[in-house]
Amino acid sequence: RGPAEGPSWASGDDGEAEKIAKIAPNVALGHSGLSGDARQAVGKARLAAVSWWMKYGITPTADVVAEAVADAACAFDGFDRLFSGSDDPEDRPARPLGCAFLAAGWFRGRGASVLHVDPAERRGGGAQ
């Protein structure tokens, strides 16, 4: 037996510097800002999408992707950790992500949705 395979849509990185990334068949993630930071967040969003698919057997919604990107953004800003008194290098805050995101998707029964994620705001609701 070979390694476990995920859905065919999970391997969407072709090495190109794109401003819009396909996360799932029904969800795309656009970004504005630093491409390096965006690639990291896109990778986390794809991982969350595959995890969702493996757990529930359906493709994720834009909400799931936006939440994954917001979690990635929260991992970078950590002023609360700065004052925790820990000497562990993992507890040091890093700089905030240098990009903002739009997660757009369509899901049967809910229709279209667009959500924005900004390092300053974490996650914002959009039109459905």
C-alpha cells in the first residue's frame, strides 16, 4: 500500500506566484500584500480544507477557509504571549502577516459567500 491520498483538488500549488489560489473546488482565496506570507496562509487553508473533507466527506465552505486563515494570522501576532513571562522562543510574538485575504465560495443550500480576513481585524463577515 502506498501513502494515503487526499482529494485531487488538494494539490493546487504549481509554484507560480498567484494572487488567487484554489483551495477547494468551490472555494478560492485571493490575497493582497506579501506573497511569502500569503503562501504560508494558503498552505494552512488547504490543509484545513483537506482535514474538513476527510472528517465530514464534503468540500469546505468559505467560512472554514476564512477561519483557517484567521487562525494562521493569530499565530503570528502574540502580544499577549510577550507579557506571559515565558522564556521559550516559541512564545515570542512574530510580526503580523503582511497581507489581507478574501475567501469566496459557493455551497449548495447556502449560495455564494465572500469573507475577508485581515491581520488587524482577524475575520470579517461578508455578503451571502
